[in-house]
Amino acid sequence: MTEIKSIMACIDLSAYSPMNLGYTLGLAEQGDLKVTICSVIPLREVTPVFMTGTIYHCREDTKEYLDELKENRKAQINDLIQKQFPQFSGETDICIKMGSPPDAILDMIESINPDLVVMANKGRSNLSKFMFGSAAEYIFRHCKAPLLSVRDKHIFNRTYSGSATPEAGKIRTVMAAVDFSPWSTEILAWAGWLAKINGAKLHAFNCISSQEISWVKSHYVPENSFDLEQFLPKEKQRRHELLADQIKAAGLSSIEGVEISVDSGVPYEQILSISQNTGADILVLGPRGRSRSARFAIGSTIEKIFRHSPVPVLRLGPSMNN
């Protein structure tokens, strides 16, 4: 079982911040974790003041003003905690930085070195759809620590234009997407940890990808004798047994309601479909798949799940098991 001691929330005081804190502090309470809350004052709020103080003679001290911005942000965060999560009032560390939000957040993550980072899929801009290069996606790609991207499945629709406030949901079912890559053991460990501290069910899923089937078909011996109707049931059973062995080896058999399923098709489509069918409240994925690519690629399975999953997505750190 993986050991988690600290958790870090990245908030910007947007409408998504209470949801982010809800998930963060909920996990912290259940798992007895040390909490650090980080926030970035963006350059658009800082640069005009800095430039004015540099170019012109001002009666107000620029450094004092910037320090006041930090204190105000810290006070706003404390006020939010006091109003919505009073049991954590005075129990969290708060770190405020100025700069470009994605870069500043990554710097704070590296400096604080938490076991888990929690971040909302949207922020102040409240974009109706993700764009390559958005802050959330940039951090999801480059964060070296395990990162939980939280979202409210009830208002996740890209075209949603209502005024409902995003809320943290209860974690009743945890789904681990296992591909038998070197990260499979860690995926199951994290999924098991989440299931145990939340008293949730665990569902382990593996997809036999269409590409794998094509490769087996083209290399099958004897040549031209491949029968998909015979191959798939046997392969599903083999993988089911392999997953069961990995769950047992990870010490997760004691979790009430452990389920295993294996299907075939396009991995990200199947993962999203199964997560909906099983009522999963959170998905746990590796940092990348079997290719062990040195970096994320546009269109990868994990990025597509990040963009389209209506439920929170926990992606492990890329440096794990390298």
C-alpha cells in the first residue's frame, strides 16, 4: 500500500476553489494528511504596479504594495476555509507566489514536494472548452508529482453556461485503469489507498486495444488463421486472472466490493465508457502507457481522458518507476 503524508491544493479563488478545497480537505481528513494551500497572484495584477514603481517616483512603496497583495490573498483563503471548512481553520500552511500561474505552481510543487497535488480543471477564465496550452493542461502534463484533476460531473459539459457552483462529490467507487505497464502496481496502490480511506469500492479495468488486436492478427501463427471470436474470450479471461493476481499481491483483496473487468476497443473510449457504467467517482491512471514516452504527446490516451472525463482524474507522477 502506498504511503501518503502530504497534500497540496492549488487554488485561484475562482468558483472552482471551494470544490478543489472540498476534495483536498476531505482526503486530508480521511487520510490524516498535512495540507498546503498554494495560490498565485498573476503577472497581470503585478506588472503594472512594478513597472510604475520602477519608472515613476511614487508616494506609495511598491514592495509594500506587493506584500499587501500577498497578505490580502492569504486572508481571502483563510476566510474561505473559516466559512466552508472551519475544522481546518489554522490547520493548513498557505503559500502565496507572484508570477505566471503554471510556472509558479510547478515551482511551488517542486519546492514543497507534496505526495499529492489537487487542482481544478478550470479557473478564473472558466473556459467553455480546453485549449492546448491552458494552465490546467500545462500543469497536468508537466507536474512531476501525482496530480488529481477535480471536476464536478454535473456541470462538466463543455457547453454548460449555467450558474451552479462546482461542488466536491463523495468518492464511493474508485476505478483503476491498468494497462500492465511498469506503473500498474502504483496505479493499484493509489486506487487502493483512495478506496480504503473513503470506504469506497474498487474497480480495476484493462482494455485490449484495437492496435494490440491488429498486431496479434498480423503476426499470428500459423498465418491467416487468427479467429477474433476465439481469441478475445481467452485473452479477456487471461487478463482478468492477471489483474486478480496483481490486486492480491498489492494487498487489496480485503477491500469490500473489488471488481475486475476487461474489454476491447479504443482505450480512452472504453475507460470513459466503463467509468460511466460503473458509476466511478474518480479515475486513477499512470503517467503514460507502455511506450514509456519521455513526455506526453498530444492526443495520448491520458490527455484525452483528462479533457473528457466528467469525474476527477488522478494521474501518477511521470518519474515513478523509471
